[in-house]
Amino acid sequence: MESVGLLALAGAVIVLGSGLLCLPLARFFALDKRVLIPPVMFSNSGNLGIPLILLAVGDAMLPAAIILFIVEMALHMTLGIYLLNRQSSLLKTLKEPMIIATLLGLLCGNIGISLPTAVQLPITMLGQIAVPLMLFSLGVRMAQSGVHITRMAVAGAVACPLTGLMCVALIVLTLGLAQITVSPANLSTLLLFAALPPAVMNYIVAERFNIAPEQVASIVVLGNLAALVFIPVTLTCIYLAGLLPL
């Protein structure tokens, strides 16, 4: 479980498994799968997940947190877009700015290229601006339509962390049967990754393809409010289980 490949695979299982586990819920309550499933699958693994993992598990888990973020974002910009737009082609997907930036970042990291300060500083500043802009756009939507506490919003807010945590339990069981041990730090990281709320990016993508953006926005807002309960409970369970020292 210490290898990058296995950690990335575990992250993919959590993302994809969450969507599969959510399918029966969508069918049972007759909810639109295109609206419900993407926010459940794609969580806030960047601006919330990375700082949370570093705070709870330690700075040594920064590479693991970044790997999980890359896996989640890559799936969101490919599979997530396809779920909302079945006419999306592979070529269009590869032209997505997030995919291009990810590939260039991985290439520079593997080759060992260091960008000049004159280039790196503007990129860093643009990256820091991006998150507040996403939150601003979500706030504009909320001001226009308000937060609707519907079955869809509640189901998405609760299913996002619960299905993720169920996937972690399945991963641990599978690895246990295969006699593969998971380090406490890696298991804690996966649990926190699984318990994250829906990402704001879900609303951005839904707005782009006009797939009930107001409902997706409500799922995102309620999901982040629910995280005030789910994340502390997950952290408490991690510490009570002795995975991390108090």
C-alpha cells in the first residue's frame, strides 16, 4: 500500500465506487442520476482535502494528498464531463485546461524542470485566485436561487461521505484478505479523503452544461455544511482507533 500506484488505485476505487453505490439510491428515490451522482463522486480534495490531511496526518503525507487530488480531478474532468455530456469526445477532454495543466505538471516534475520565477509566480497567483472565484460564482448562484433543501440535496450531501467511507471499508477488507497491510498514515489519509464534501467544481461543470445547476449548488452547500459533522466524526474515529496519536 506504500506504492504510488496502489494509493492512486485506492483513490480511484473511492471515486468510482461512490458513484456505483449511489446508483441504487438514485433509482429508489427516482432522482436524476446526472444531477446526484457527480457531486457524490467528486469531492473537495484540493483546497479542503490537502490542508486537512496535512493538519491531521502530517506534512509527510503531502505527496499522498496530491496523488489523491490528481486522481479525483482527472476523473472529474474526463468521466465527470462524460456523465453530463455524452457527446463529449476524447479530444475535447484532452483540451480541458485542468487536464493540460495536470499533464504539464507531471511532466515537469518527472523531468525535473524548474520554471523561472517570472513564469512560476504568475501561475501561482492565478492558482490562488481560482478558488475564491469558484466560491464567488457559487455565492452568486445561491443569491439568485437560494439553497433548496430537497430530497436530492439531502441525499447528495449525506451520500458523498458515506459512500466514500464504505469504499474505504471495502478496500481494507480486500487488502486484508490478500494479506496486504495498510499503514496507519495511509489509512487515515484515505478515510479523510473519503469523508470530504462535494467539490464546488461540480456546480461549475453543471452550470457549463446546464444540468440543473441550482440543484447541484444546493447539494454542494448542504454537503459542506454536513462536513461540519462528518469530518470531526471521522477524525474522532481515526484517533480512537489508534491510527494517529492524539
